[in-house]
Amino acid sequence: MTQYQCLPLAQFSELQQRNDLQIVDIRDANAYAAGHIPGAVHLHNGNLAEFILNAEFDDPLVVCCYHGISSQGAAGYLVEQGFEQVYSLDGGYEGWAKAQGVSFEGKPA
């Protein structure tokens, strides 16, 4: 059985170079609107079924939340739905934002 993997920020930077990378952000709508990783899709209960219906199951999928905790549960769920390469981003959006020099609200730090 396939399982998700925790993805350190340094490896995420490398993975971002791939054209087939899918990124989903499971934070609430206000947090997503305030700032998110470029290319990330806001994934929530209202669009989950559509996302699964239209997604590429064999392309790598990175799940992002606030701090890298909630994304682990979501990543496990997406593996159960048939996604083959699923990652939970260590540190979440906050860790990514700090590494990029962006504040948690999406503004320059």
C-alpha cells in the first residue's frame, strides 16, 4: 500500500521545478486569500470531489496546511483515494513563507 511522505522544505524547492507537480492548500479561505504558494489550489470540502475527479493520480501531489500537521491527515486521505505520490509539506505554509522571506499573511517580511 502506498503511503504519503513528509516533505522537507529543501526537497519541496527541488520538486517545484517539475511541470507535473500538483499543490493543494487546505487552510481556510481567508488564510489562502491572504497568501499561498504559487500554483497551489485551495482544496476544501466544497471542491474536493471535483478535484479528485479531475486530478492526475500519477503526478506528484503536495498537501500544504498552516504548520504541516493537518496536511498529514489530508495526505493520508488522498492516498486512500488513489493518488500515487503524495507529500505533506513539513512546516506548512508558515515554514515555506519564512523560507521565502514572506510573512505568514503573504506580505514581505
